[in-house]
Amino acid sequence: MNYYACSFFGHKEIKITNELRKKLKEKLSYLIKMKSVSLFYFGGFGNFDDLCWQIVTELKETFPFIKRIFCLSDPRHQRVTKRPKWLKDEDFEDFIYSDLKFDY
């Protein structure tokens, strides 16, 4: 089985409008339904990443098979006890760490 992914590593500050939210939700729904995207990777830095997480979380109610994956950038955060307090296990299905060889 093939798994297709979408990643969000966006801008810290963006103007969130109803139109932007609507377009993102439409595009993400399309990716899930028509392109079999089921993995969503988040960087967790800024308004864009937060908005995308919110929309993917909403879509998870309709498409429970999709997975929200947080990409850790600090090796210490691989240990649950060392993660920032705002990073909660229940907000993601998985956490991965990309080592320093990973080039954003």
C-alpha cells in the first residue's frame, strides 16, 4: 500500500482569513479524497502550521485514517519527558526526529 504525505512548514506570521481557511480545507479534502494523502507532517512554528493543524484535525473527524505527525528538531525532544509542555501526545498520532543532516 502506498502512503502519500503533505507537509506544513510555513510562515510564523500570516493573516488568517475565512477565505484562506476555506481554500485550505478544500485543498486538503481534495488531497485526501483524490490523491490518497493520509500523512500530514507539521513543523509547529507559526500561524500557518497552527492553522493547517486545526484544519487537518477537523478533517480527521471525517477521515479518521489520516495521521498528524510532528517533526521534532531537537534530539532531546525524542524523550516525552523532555518535550515542550505545549506539545501534547493527544494532538498527534506520531512524532519523528529529523537529524542535523535534514535540510529544510
